[in-house]
Amino acid sequence: MTEVAAVLEEAARTGAPCAPVRSLLPKADIEAAYAVQRLYVERGIAAGRRLVGRKIGLTSPAVQRQLGVDQPDFGALFADMAVPEGVPVASGLLLQPKVEAEVALVLGTDLPHRDPTVADLLRATAFALPALEIVDSRIADWDITIVDTIADNASCGLYVLGGTPVPLERVDLRSVTMTLTKNGETVSEGTGADCLGSPLTAALWLASTLAGLGDPLRAGDIVLTGALGPMAVAAGGDEFTAHIEGLGTVTTTFASAATEGAGA
Ligand SMILES: C=C/C=C(\O)C(=O)O
């Protein structure tokens, strides 16, 4: 496990993507891949990073098709991965960024049960927000299988949360429609139902999985529930806006090296 973690750390440190790590792991061993991810999380916490929640990945049939997998996964969200709206994503921070539009849930109470119900989840959720997940892969050309992405913290790079909290009484997350634009052009579309049937179903999967691992979701946690549509490639100078009906909009821009150099 430590060898795989070291390969991924080196890729992040140098900015040079590495070869797929699946050949270094027991064949298709998802538990081994999560063990690598746990090392990354434990090292982050030991270094003073604040764990603030989880992302769910591989929830949309479109993304599953893009990556050739058939099940969801999860990764860790640290506070230092959050980019406030209005602050450009610095150039050179990410290796191969892509953007996804998602529903974020913020919990008001713990979700300790292995068999949580929708009622438990609705009661536990303080509010929802529109969100952009900026996924990134430390593996060259995004040549990933499920074990590669799990070991690589579920390919999570950064995330942007919208600023207007919406209580769940006000929105039916299964039927929301999402449009993601890049520089004004639509690049991805989907609905709540495209996220494992509903963002709530995805969150229940995560709550149950983490409770089963003895590390349940806690009050205050942010849950990125998974892409509602295909991911879109990002480059310096791009602006992305997601509109999720009933939740509002969230926007981010990617600085280009040239504008950063000019102090823009
Ligand atoms: C490889 C990353 C996939 C996701 O983040 C997703 O499907 O939401």
C-alpha cells in the first residue's frame, strides 16, 4: 500500500502524472485501493489538514460509461480543497482537471446507522447547495479503473460550493435538472435521477458504507453526492457555471498562467 501511496504522492508533488497503479495492487482489490486512500487521508490529517466530508463518485451512468465502471466509490474532502466562488482556481495546482456539477448536502446531525432510511437522511441534512467538483487524476491520461481512482482519493481535486443554502423541504432532488456551461456553451446536462436514481440514494449508500466501516458521517460533514452528468475538461481561462433547478447556480473560473503573471 505504501508503495502505491508513494507513487501517487510523487505525481502530486512533481505535477507529472504517473502510470496506472492497478498493476501494483492485488487484482481488482477494492479494499486494497481504499487502504491506499486511507493512508492519504491519515497523512493529511497528521499534517494538519481538516477533513470536512466526503465525495461520492461514479454515480452517473454517463460517468460510469466514460470510465468503464459499474459501481460508486467515495473519497475524502479536506477544507483546503474548497475554492470559494469568485476566487479563480490557480494554474498549475491540478494535473488534468475536469468539472462536474453536483448536489452537495451539509449534515446537521450524525448518520451513524448501517441501514439509514431516507427519513433519517432528510432529518440529518441541514441544507443542500449546488456544487462543482473539480476532479483530477494523478494517473496519466485518466487511464483509470475503479481501483486506480479509489486509491487516488476518488480522483477528487477541488470543489466549489454555491452560497445559498436550500432546505430539503423546498426541493425534490430526484427531479432537479442540471445544466453545466463552459464559457457560455452547454457541456453537460442531467437530472437528479441520473445520480444513482437520486442524490439521496447516493448519500444513503455513502452513509451506510461509512457506518459499516466504523467511520460514519458526522454533523457538519459536506457530502458531494456525485455528478449529475458527464464531466467536462477544464483549462486555464475557462469559466464553468452549473445551474441546478431549485438549488441555484455555482460558478468557477480557471486562472491562466498569463493572467496570474499579470496579477489578474
Ligand atoms: C472519477 C471521478 C468521478 C466522479 O467524481 C463522479 O462520478 O462524480
